[in-house]
Amino acid sequence: MSVALFLVTHEGIASNLIAVAEAVIKSESQNLSYTEVPMDADPALISEDIDQRIAKLDTKQGILFLTDIYGSSPSNIAMRLAEKHHAHMISGVNLPMIIRLLNYRDEIEDSLIEKAVNGAIKGIQDNF
């Protein structure tokens, strides 16, 4: 199987990133889940919901948490869960990162993280 991916973002971000990435690569993703955190959410309840969703994933190869804005509520929730599950967390998720993650699902965790971060960075260009 592959490293499980779990996105924790503000509302509307994770679902749309995944939908567009799947359309680009023309493949439905596997071993992936997400939670979009409402502005008035109770972090404890969100964490419980995420743990229930994680239980449905295959985490034998590890789990990688992805979040949008470092230091935000979704990021803080993801960080606590990453610590609990002895997992990595990457913040600053963007479309190039998600496409890389979906294209390299069979990579080991360290390699997958490197490809994801490099894809995200290279996807940001100033061509002025």
C-alpha cells in the first residue's frame, strides 16, 4: 500500500485541491482523507472526527498530515495529531504538492515528503 495522506485545512481548500488534482492526473486517489475546519470549530471535536477517519486508512506505511497555513487552527490540530500518531506534517499545501503526492504514492515516506515539498516550491514562480 502507500503512505496515508490526511489534509486538515480551512473550509473549501482540501476538497477542491483533491478534486482538481484527481482531474489533472485522471485518477481517483486512494488511502487519503481530509477534514475542512470551520472557523468556529471545537478543536477537540475536530480531532476526534479526524481520529475516526484515520482509523479507516491503511497507516502501515505511515501517515502524512498536510495543512494550509502554518500556525492556523487547522495547522495546530494537524500538528497535535501528527505528534500523537508519530507522523510528519507539511504546511503550505498547494496544488503542485498534491499532484506530486498522488503521482508518487508508492514512494517511501521520506522520499514522498521530499518530492512533495520540492513540487510545492517549484510550483511557485515569479516570471515577471
